Amino acid sequence: MNRYSIFPLGDSGITIDLGNTIDEQLNVKALAIHNWLDTHPFPGRQDIIMAYSSVTMLYDPTELAASGIPGAAGAYEWLEGLLHRAWQETDAAGVLKDWLGEGRVVDIPVCYDAGFAPDMQWVATQKGLSPEEVIALHTGEVYRVYMLGFLPGFPYLGKLDQRLQISRKPAPVPVAGGGVGIAGMQTGIYSLNSPGGWQIIGRTPMSLFDRDNSPPVRLQAGDKVRFHAISAKEYRQLASRPA
């Protein structure tokens, strides 16, 4: 937690990287930095993007310079100082807890029946488990939402039980929206119909993205997710209800 690096991302972005790994402590710290930056706006700021253990700010250097920050190099140095300050001020005792709290726990129904889980049997065979054991392991954890990405509202969740950790597919295939997949030490939910390479072991009728909602995504980084199994009949009933 005491080591981090700051580097440019082209001429209109800057990143603070806490370590290239999936780690809950680093993710909590990254989220705290993201929230700190969100409450410290500056002229020309365009976006703040959080990943597993890094935060990137995108900005307009011309607008920043026009506000009194001299030139592109001066703008970068000023933003570098801002990120150092963000790291320091979120490192004080109790600050992370104040920023993040405990996070929501969201229950997500998943149908693991064969018609909704095209890769279930393959995963079970590869791992030496029955489908019922795969379901029990997958629903037996409470997962952290480390980040959103790839698709609008797609949550990267971890960590999987070691007994379920498995490689991605060699090439992407079509995946239905709501598909619940596993890959490596992660599990995730396809928020829209999309090509994808994760092993699909179920599908949820819950919508994770609706452009007409505010916010349009159901989950946020820092939330917790708990899956529970439902039947095909329950899936159809839930899918037919208004979002």
C-alpha cells in the first residue's frame, strides 16, 4: 500500500497505479482515491476511470492551461501533485472507512439450468465436480465488485473459490445478456448481448443496465454481490416483470 506510480496516458490523461494485481485492499484504496478526486474538481477535467488497482483522470490540457496552469508540462506536474495529495489524504487512519463504509450487498438470482448455462457441464467435468457442486461453490461466496467495464454495467467480481478457477475460452462466442460467467479468479455478468470468452454457467433475469435510469447501471465498485439459484420457471417469471 506504500508503493504507487504515476504516469501520463497520452497528452490528456494521467494514471495512479497502486499495483497490477487483484487485491481487495488495493481496490479499496483505489476507490477512495477515485472518490476523493470526484470531490476535488478542476477546470478541464473530463472523466475519472477506476480499475482494479488504478485510477485514471482524463482532462483537456488547453482548458486547464487557460485556467492559469502553465502549458502542457505544467498541467501534468500540477495533476501529478494532485494525485500525490489524493494518495496521502486517503491514507490517514479511518479515512478509507469514512469514504467507503461497508458497501451494499445485492442479491442476484441466477438460473443454472442447462438451457441457461451452456458451459456448466464442461466446467464441472474440467474441475472434477458435479454441476450441483459448481452451483454450491458459486453461490457460497459474497463477491466484491472490483470495477465496471467492458460493457456498460458489466461487474468484475471476485474472488472465485479456487476450485472454480478456470481459463477463458480460446475465442469469443455470442453470450446472451444476463449471462453469468467465470474466468480465472473472477466471475462476472454480461449486461448486454455480446461476444465473450468467459465460461457461462448461468443467467440472471436481473437487468444491470438501463440507459433510462439514473444512474443507468445497477451495481457500483465497492458493492457486494451474492448469487442465489432459481429455477427456469422462476427465471421466466422474473424476466416477464417490469424492470
